[in-house]
Amino acid sequence: MAGTEEIEQEYFQRGLLLMINQALSSPRRRGSIFSNLFLMSLCCFFISSCAEFSDVLGGEAKSSNSNIKKERHYIVHQDETLSEIASQFDIEVNQLADRNNITEADHLEEGQVIIIPQKKETLDYRRDLRAKKEDALKVEENAPTETEDENHITFHWPVRGEIISPFGPRRNRAHDGIDIGAKIGVPVYAAANGEVIFAGKLRAYGNLVILKHRSHYFTAYAHLNEIKTKKWKKLTRGELLGTVGRTGRATAPHLHFEVRHKTGPLDPLKFLPPKN
């Protein structure tokens, strides 16, 4: 703007001197000197305003252009696949599909315009993908293993303790599980991967958790002091589901543990590994 002001000042001074000289040389023009000065001022103001307006527009244009990311575009050739385009630009094919909302990567049309992600987008995408793979590997490494086939499943001990009452008839009454003695508050764990289908109080069982497993197997954990899970939650083997107690019909703290196939009770010891 300094250059504009200098031009305006020089133009105004020259015009002013010219009009004064004209007015002095011609008496008839003396009365119009003030009107000429006024017109000259308006011209200068107009020039100045136009220059400022141009600067403002130019600044806004530069600012807006600097904020717009340059997108790369690619025109699909005949019989070209998304995988080939991704390989050409060294980007992930899934990223390219997501960026262009393409669901069928092998069905591109000739002349179709494809947006090529920026380098930073590709780096971010690969970093996120790498993090997801690492998380998946951690889950896989920590996942419990179960030896299962179609008709049999191996469970693991839900609590540490001695068997104080085995499976089978007891005092002329059916005993559909085993009782494992332990102190109140000792953790109780899921014997296998499964889904919680019941978590609450049930008459003589007291606080009870029932898990549904594959192949129509079920396990029950009764007389719990506290329930540490909730209905419909999916548990992995070894995951905490409650603590030992003596709720319901129990004379001493213990875990009543049942294994059922469909509705029929089975001896849990046939499904548990031998104790060391």
C-alpha cells in the first residue's frame, strides 16, 4: 500500500499544481478551482479504494487456496482394476476403495475418475492398520485354548479347592453337580468360553450364574457370594464371573458346579482335567 499512497500523492500534487496554474492564467477558471479539487479528491479516493479492495480479495483468495488440499485424480483405463491402480500409486487397495466409496473393486468403468489419497492419508491409514493388526495378534495370543470336538468339550476348573461332595445321588436325593470347598470371596472363573444366560438368585442355588457353551453344553455356578458378570455377556475361559459364598441352601462356603448337555446333568469330573 505504500507504493499506492506515493502514486496517489504525486498524482494529486501534479493535478493540484496544474489546476492552480490554469486558474491563475485564466480568471474565468478561478471560480471552478474548488470544484476541480473536489473531483480530484474523489478520483484519488476511488483509486485508493479499488487498490485496497483488490488487496483484500487477493489476500482472501490466497488464504482460501492455501487451505485447499490438492487432490490427485486418476482416470480408469479399459479393463483396469482397483488393485492395479493402488499398486501404481503405492497405496492400500482398501484405502482406495474407502476413499471413493467403491464396494466392488473389480468392477470399474473406463473413464471413471478415482480420487488418489494424499501421502499423509496413506501413512495414517497404514499406521492405523498396523495398530489394528497388533491388537488382533495380542487378542489371539491371550485367547484361551479349548480342546473341543463336535460331541465333547473340555472344561477347566472354575475354582481351586477340594471336592467335598461328588456327582450322583446324595441322601436319597439327586446331586446334579460337584461341590468344591473354598473360602468366601475366592474368585470363581468361567470353565470355558460361553455366554451368560442367567445371572441372579434362584431358590436353593442362591446367587447363580449359568453359561451357555458350544454344542449345547451348559455350566452352572451356584451359592456365589457375589456375581461379577451380567446376562448376555460373553466370557472367555478363565474370566472372572463371581466369588465363592454360601447363599441359598448351603451349610458351608463352597461352589456348586454343574455341567449339562442340553437339559441332562453330567458328571463334571469327566470334563475336567485331572488335578496335579
